[in-house]
Amino acid sequence: MGGKIIVENNQWDSPLSFVLAMIGAAVGLGNIWRYSYVLYSNGGGAFFIPYLVAIGLMGIPFLILEYGIGFSFKDSFTNIFKKVNPKLEILSWMLVLFVFIIVVYYMVILSWDFVYLFSSIDFSWGSDTALYFEKVGGSSDLSTMTTFILPTLVGVLILWFIVWCISHKDLSSGIGNASKVLIPILFIIMAIIIIYSISLPGSGIGINTLLNPKWEALTNINIWLAAFSQVLFSLSMGQAIALSYASYLPKGSRLSDSVFIVVASNSLFEVFTAFGVFSVLGYMSSTSGVPIVNLIKEGTGLIFVVFPTIFNIMGPIAHIFAPVLFLAILFAGLTSVFGIMEPMVNSTMHKFNWTRKKAVTVLSIVGCLSSILFTTGISSYLLGIVDGFINNFCLIFFIAVQCVVFTWLIDIDEIMNVINENSGFKVGKMWKAIVKYILPIFLFVMWVAGVIGLYFNKDPFKLTVYGIILVVVLACSLMFSRIKSGSNG
């Protein structure tokens, strides 16, 4: 049985399944906590200008390119690179492996949320929410790296089983049907949370704090880099997710039109979620007397430390509000995991001539065992190190590489014709100039900035972690690229 037959057996049953799966892949934890913090700390309302520029200059053009390549080749990411030039296959395996590492630690964050979902029943996090998070997410104390955090470990095992149950099925009956259920529920839950949050006393304080424009910030290059990084992070760009999903599309699909639906849904979701988050922070500030600036913490701190503190003082309604919020985060995270895992699933299916069930089963076992490494006493500390290295160093470089490969080594005009064939929105010379010249140059500049940041980091533990990741990814990529396709059928 050839690889082509495998692809044909895994096809979306409708454009709606594809679009919802793509929205699910894009909408995740980054929309709920990261965007709010980035918007606030990078010029407030003024941040919308570089944010919209980043979407127009990078988000939409690159996603259209990914859709076009995936739909044109109907093949895995690694096979496409191999067809362009066999020597490039090792680079493609490096990218899908780096993306798979994201799945590994992303599942741990979802496990924390899973623990908090049950904790929200009786608010078992107590009054010291920071201390409780240490019990769930660990600390930076390296002496605890040999002990496991049992609730987090159990959560990882359960969640990997759920991911396997959904992902190993045929595409439409698994991920497609799950997305049709989870995405609408997620949007409804978040709408309820946002509407309720805005109605809270003091919500206006939070919204004004969030949107207060600092126009002078627009002259700071870091604000623009933050906007482009947020779009990269939020849309899951360049991770071969869109390319893999697009390779399952049937003939006649409207490619660029789908991009606009996905980008609009993702951006509106994170903007409105930011209103909800800061409305709650405004309420907490007005009731506790603590300035908002002292309440805001980046990343996990906002979800797992600040929000539980807020719930403690909200009264009876918090016992409904808290579980709903953590359930929304769980749904958003799971739909993202399906997408982030897909490039590795697609590539191993083609490489080893495996069925989808076998590929997902093997990868779920490997992924689960790897996630366990992040459930020790240094869980959150180790996760932060790996996340920063993957996003700031690895992914940006490989997105730039993709721009070069897909526009210089592949006939971009032919891809453009495929994109325009059935789409209402047509791309032309401007789009071609962006993906072929402007975007790769900009991304390489961002990558250099990230490398400089790593160079000045002298932490021996972090450098050791970076080294281990690079060695493992390089070794596996070299091994996979030397194995002949279909030899392990």
C-alpha cells in the first residue's frame, strides 16, 4: 500500500471540518493568557497598529502559502522537502520534531489546568494560590527534579489517552467531529465569561488600563517584534500544521478564503478574551485595592495564580465561573494539540507507510513518556526553558527557511495559480513579494535577535537543556532522513 492511498483515506469530509480544525489549532492558551499580557505591556491600544500590520504582512500571506503548498503537493511536510531536494529532508524532520516537542510540554500545561478544573469544585487551592501552584507546577529548585508531582503526572496520562482516542480515528470522524463540538462550545463559554466579566463592578478600570494607548511606544522596535511574535505564536505559523491539514483538502477548496476566516476568528477571539481578562482584573483591583499593575503576571501566573485569587473573593458565582473558565482553557488546549501533533503524524504515516491509527498510537506513547519528564518538581521551570528555546530560536529560523524553500526552490507562480483557482480572494505580485523577499528577511532578523539573547545566557542548566534538545533532534532527524520511505510498513 503506497503513501498516496493513505492520504486519500484521510480527507476532510467538508470545508467546515477543515476550517474548524484550523481554528482549533490556532485558538489555544496563547489567546487566553498571552495576548492580554502582550497587549497591555506593549503600548496598550497603540499595540493594535503593529498587531494588524503583523497579521497583514506575515500572518495572512504565510498561511496562504502554507495552504497552497499543502494542497498542491498532497503530501507530508518532510516528503515535500525531500521532493524539492533530498538533502533538505533532514531540515524538515528537525522542524516536525521541534513542533512535536511543543506537544510534549503543552500537554503538561493542560494537565495543570486539568488539576485546577477539579480544584475549582471546592477551591482547594486555598488562600495562598502561589504556593498551591508550586504543588502542581513545581519550582526552580533543581534538587526536586527527581521527584514527581503526582496530580500533574496523572493528568498527563489521562489527557494523552483522550488525545489518542480522538486523533487515531479517521480524520473527519476524529479531529473533524471533535472540532465541530469543541470549537462552538469553547466560543459560547468564552462569550459567557466575557459578558459576565464586563458586567462586574470595576471592569471599566481594567478595560481602560488595557486600551490606554501609549503612542510613543510605536517608535520602539521591541513593540513591533512583540506584535510579530504574538502573531507567530497565536496562529501556529510555520509549524507545518496548516500545510498538513491543507494536504487533506478535497479538490475545489477555496484556500485563501479559508485563511481569512481562520485569522479573523483567531484574532477576534483573543481580542475579546483580553477584554474579559482585564475586566476581571479591574474588578479585583477595585475590590482589593491592589493596583492592576501588581496583579498582572505573564503566562501561567495569570491563569493559575491570579485567577484563583480572584475567585476566592468573588462570592458564590465564582463556583460556576471558575470551573467554566478552566474547562474553556482545556477545550482550547486540546484542539490546539490535535493540530500541533498532526505534522509528526502525517510525516510518520508517509515515511513508514503506517496507518493513521498506528502512527498516532506510537507517537502518543512516545509523547506521553516524554511529557512525564516535565512532571517533576521543576515542571514549570523546565517547561519555560524549553518553550523559550523552541519559540525564540528554533521555530523562527525554520519559518524563514520555509519561505526560502517554498518561494525560491518551488515555482511560486504555479502555487499562486493553485491558490487562485477556486478562491474568491486572489493573490498577486504583492503577495509574492512579501513571501519571497520581505518576510524571510524580517524573520531572519528576528532569529538573529533571538540568537543574541541566547548567547548572553550563561545559565549552565539552561545551556545543558538546549544542548540535549539539539542533540536529540539532530540525531533523530539524521536517522529518519536516512530511512527509505515505506521500509517499515
